[in-house]
Amino acid sequence: QFTKGLRCIMGKLQIIGRLARVAATAVTPVALDEATKIINNQLDKRKHYVKIPDVKSLSLDEAGKVLEQYKFNYALVKVPADIKYAYNDSDTVLHILPKGGTAVDPTTFVKVYYADADTIEKSNILSKEMANEKINKQEKRQQTMRNVTNKSKQVVTRVGNKMPFRKKDADK
């Protein structure tokens, strides 16, 4: 019974495979032509693409001049305070979108992200608070370990005091 069912399934799979091969050979030339048209269209479109200059870490003025040389429209976007900006310089480019080095249409709009002095100061405060919080958690863990160790010693001492010693045990 089982082998008969298995042979039946295998036969159906072989038929489906043959049908797929026949269909693929019939469709392939048309699909290939369409794919070639799409690829050529995209290549023609991208011929005039330019790479976005990497202006990361430049001052906002310098970055603006570079982007203007390439005739990019751009906007300056101030980032909110965050720990990752705590040790950056103020009014310098933190990152851009699209990323530097990306080939784009010359009409692409670029966002330039930066942090001002106030944001850097707030970021430093956040960083210090996080460091203090980390130290406090570590101290709490150490105190918990000391408490557990002391409690264990007390239990062992109490158990030892309650156990009767025999003279034989004391002589050893």
C-alpha cells in the first residue's frame, strides 16, 4: 500500500517537473527580453548618477560648501540628545542620508544630521547618569553577594553548633 502511494506521488512530481520545464522554455525568451529592457532602462537612468560626498565629521559650513559644489539640495537636521553623541564636537556632521559614497540622482535631497553645543552638553549629562547608574547597579550586586555570603556563613555556623560532636570526632 505504502509503496504504491509513494510511486503515485513520485509519478505526479515527475509530470509536474516536466510541465515546469516545458513552460519555462516557452516563457523564457519573452521574460528574458522584458528583463533586458528593464535592466537597460535602469542603466540608462543611472548614467548621470553621482556619488554623494562623505562629509561626516566636517563642520556644517564645510559640509554645506561641498554639497553645494555637487549641486545637492540639503537640510540640516539637529539630533536629539543621546548618549552616543556625548563625545562629539558641536556643529559637525554626525551622519547624512543617503550615506556618503552612495550613487544617487543629482536631484536627490540630502539630510545632514548634527548636534549643537546644547545637545552635546545634554548628551554628556545622559552619559554620566548612565555611568552612575551602572556603578550603582554593580554596587548593589556586590552588596547582595556579600549578604548571601554572610547569611551562608551564619547558616553553616548554626548547623555546626547544633551538631553533636562525639569524642571520636573531636580526637581526629
